[in-house]
Amino acid sequence: MDAIVFGATGFIGRSLVAELLRRGRHVAAAVRQDTLTPWLTSQGVNTGSLDVVTADVTRPLAELPHAPVVYNAAARYAFGLEVDEARATNVTGALNVLEWAAALPELRRLVHISGYRVSAEEGRPDYATLGAYEASKLEGDLAVRARARELGVPLNIANPSSVIGPGQYIGPAGLVEQLWTGKLPMLPGGPDTFLPVVTADYFARFLAELPAAPAGRHYWVLDDATPLLPGLVRTIADHIGVRAPRRTIPVGLLRRLPRALTQADPETLTFLSTDRYPTGPARDFAAAAGIKMPPVADALHTWADHLVATRFGTREPWLTPYGFDAAAGSRTWVVGERTDPAYVLLHGLPLNADAWAPVSARLTGPALAPDLPGLGRSSATDRPMHAWLDELLRPTRTRPSLVAHSVACGPALRFAAEHPERVGELVLIAPSFLQEPAPRLNRSAAAAVKLRRMTGAELAALLGVPEGAEADSAAADLRRPGAARRVIGALRASEAERPELKRLLDRVTVPVRIVVGSTDPLSAQVDHEVTEIRGAGHYPQLTHPAEVARALATGALRG
């Protein structure tokens, strides 16, 4: 056994275990429940050199595998904890790991993971002022150092700042969520507030090397290049296509205002400071070990993409890769294969790209699915929709089946007419310009208010589709500022285009197929192949995904 990791199912612990296994180390993971192995498998990590053992650090530790290197990544990271609950892991648990490690016959190093807000002050910290989480981390840091000196334990401490990356939904993630949902009118703190970050991958590599450092050292691990808080928020806002707040509100004022008004957890306010940290030793050690931090802007972008993809930890992404990209002035949300898709899937209203998840899972070829500009998670553009599609598909090397639903059939048809050499075939599903206006969605201002207030279940009932992730996802986006209003605007605009699109359909040169539900038929005659799905309405991709997938696979022409 090369190392044992306590707290191996946590965000930091599992990243460390993955790093050690990738380096060929034999690792024991001490956990309460084995949620680690499935996660490692999902990350493509070979678990052949992993032993999972049961341990509860809040109690004196029993017989466990011996290892020369012991990592304590166990921590209770949450706000609003009771003092006893926080201390059980962050203080008592840390000391239990140290006492157990001290008894190992060949212990080479104990690595304890602390926090960047700790200090060298002695005495029990003020729980009332700091809150249970930060105070318990500070108390645990002091207790571990003192007890290690008494027992002669070779100890290194890592003090990371906010560790970010896919899977981290605590800490600054709450700030990003408020930004995303339009609930961050002002920035907490001041223009010189410093909220440093470090990526999980970098920190895991640092920890893997740390046992080689001289015993007794402790390191503040954070990215000094992290922008000051206004710049950090602006970096994320520009990437995800929302407006960053320009004003700040002092922490002292925030503390005096009701939490219901500020939406700020009082415990998080202590992290909003202008303090800087002694990062020189950590930088020197990392440089000697050949560890380089990724550019902080790239790290923030990747993390923000994951937060949006997972709805801030409430669901798993249905297709990868995913993220925001620039297209015709829109920060466009895109999932799937960018360069070699067999299918490009364009959603209708009031949905987003997630509406294609049931169909995409049944397709044999790779798919690309964006959120239309101003809809779903994409920001608006002042360019025509087909011009946006032209720019979005420039990296595409194939001639995909261009599949569009409802009002998206208009821009898809225009693109196919202008660029027939880039389209294998055009598949129009429930094309709104060939049907009667949808009876369930009117085009009034009141409709926008109604849409914005809907739950996923209510939206599903309105559209006549199954309840589930797709309706929930669409409803979540409709609650974002201006989204529901843009849906109604798009419906109005589509009505004015009907005559022009009918004429264009007669002139397009690429192969065209039309798919409709039997309860939502065409209202106009067409000279193209029409597939009718029995029992389906206006949203067959949600009510009859298997039939739609079969219709796409039959006769699909791809270059």
C-alpha cells in the first residue's frame, strides 16, 4: 500500500485518489460508503490498484491498511452547520486520523488538508463570529499542528483556497448561480475583494507530490492570478452571456440587512476580504515538481460550463462535450459533436436543446444540439437566425442531417437554401409555418408572465408532453430574466414568416423530409415526403422519441 486517503468520496479526496491511481500507486480509500468506485469508473480511472475500506473519522479508528503516506481529506464543508456537527469531522475527526497515523510503524508523512483562512493564533476560535464551518477548520488546524508536535508525527499541511472544478457546487458556486439566474444585482464586498481559487486537478497533483516536501512545512495553495472579485465575476459573466453587476455592497452593510433580502449566507461573508496569502513556498515547491496551474480564466470558464450543464448539481449532463461558444454575437450553449456530427438538432419553443435527449440517445450517429439565440441558455443576438446557424456550423466538416422542430424549421430552411453543399438533408419536425398556430401558446404579454411562473410539471401539462428532466430544464430557463418574453417574441415573428417560408420550401434543392404527429397535421399541401407518427402531437421528440429516431435513421443522407 502506497497511500491511504481519508475522506476519499469528497470533492478533493476523490480527485486525489484519481491522481494517485493514474500515477500507478496502490491506494486505500477510507470511506463511509463506496460512492467512489462508480465515480472513478465514470472518469475512466483504472481501479485495479484501489482498496476501499470502511472508516468513520468521527470515531476512534480501528484496524485499517497500513501505508507510509496518510492523507486526511475528510472535512464537513457546508454552511449553517451546528457546532457539534462541524467539530465532529473537522476537529475530532482530524485528530483521530492523526492518532491512528502516529501508531503506524513506517509512517513517512501525514498530509492534512486545512483551509486558506487559517491563522497561527492560539486558542479556540470564535464560533459565533466565524460560523461553525470556518471556526472548526481553524480549530482543527491548530489542534493537528499541536498534537503532531507532541507525538513527533511527520506532518505537512496544505491550505487550499476555494477549490473549483466539475463537481464542486459549494462556496463560490452559489455566487455563480445567483449571477446566472439574475439574482445578483450587486457584488458583495468591495472593488478590492480577493476570493482566490485553485482547480481540483492542480491541487490533486500538488497533494500527490507533497509527501516529498520536508516535514513540518505548510503551504497556501491558490492561484495568485485570480482576478479581484469584480473581475472574477465579470470573467464568468462574459463567458456565460449575462450582465455582470457593476455596483458593490460593503460586507458590513450586508450583515445588517435581512438574509431574505440579500440572499447571502452570513457564514460566507467572512471569506470576502482583501487579504493576501503567503503563497511563495507553494509556488516554489510546485515549480520544482513541474506542476503548472492552468490559466485561471480557462479554469473559470470550464467550471461555469459544468455548473450550467448540471443545473448547479441537480442533474447529470445528457450529452458531452458541452459549453458556451461564440456565434454571431451570441454566447451560445452547445452540446455534442462540433466537427463531425451526423445530426444537427434545433429545438422549438418553448424548449431548449435538452428536448432532444430522448431522441439523441437512440441515434447511431453523433449529434450536435445548440440552444437557439436568446432561448434556453444562449444569449440573444441581433443577427438573423440563419446567419447565427451559419457561424455556429463553420467548424463542421460533415454534411449532417439538419433536423429542426417547429419555429426552428424557418432558420434551418433558410440555411439549407443558402448552403446546400453543407447539408445532407433537411428534416422538418412539426414545421410551424405549415401548420395552424399552436393552440396552447398564445402570443400576449400575459403569456410570457405565465410561462415564467410555470413549474416543469405545469409546462409539461401545457405542452402535452411527459413530465421529467426535459420539461424541468425548459421551465428553469424560462425563469431567467427576459427568456419567457423572448419566447413569445419568437412566436410572433414566426407568424409573419409563414408565406415566405412556404415559397422557399418549394425552391430548396437539398432533400427534404417532414415528420408530423397524427394529431397535429399539416395545414398545407407539400411536395415532399411526410412521415406521420400515430398518436403524436406537436412535440413528437418528447412523446414518441423512438419513432422520431427511426424516422431520422430511415433515409438519412450524410456526406
